[in-house]
Amino acid sequence: MTKWIEGAAFFLSQERDPQLEEKIDEIVNDLERAQGPDGYLNEYFTVVEPEARFKRRGDHELYCAGHLIEGLSPMEKPREKQKCWMWQSAMRT
């Protein structure tokens, strides 16, 4: 989902789309609920192998976090007057 958010954010940086913004809000709300208290966000390592968290760098942990962070720049510009939810989620990661 983070890659999709990144792509949608780039689209929104060029053209406002209230329906797309609403969909992103829904997904980010789901991601926020899935985050651990320390901000960690990776379903596989949270549910299946929590003891392997940040130990196997080739398993997309940083890659997925990167997409969330990459989505910040284009996403926040059109929403500069709204709650900065992407920053809050990503900075907890």
C-alpha cells in the first residue's frame, strides 16, 4: 500500500482529486492503526516473525518504509493547510 500511496501522492501534486485524497486518508488511517507503539510498520515482521525485525535487511522492511516516506513530499504540498498525517505516521516509523 505504501507504493500505491507514493504514486497517488505524485498524481495529487499535479492535480487535486478529492476522491483520491479520501482513499489515501482511508489507507493511511489503516496504516496508523497497524503501526506499533514505537511506529514500526511491517505486517509480516509484526505478526509472523517479530524476533527477526530489522535483522534481515533483504526482506523489504526499509524498502516499504521508504515508499511511505517518499510519498510525503508530493502529498503534503496540496494539503499544506490540513493535518500533516503522513509526516506523523512516517516519523513514527
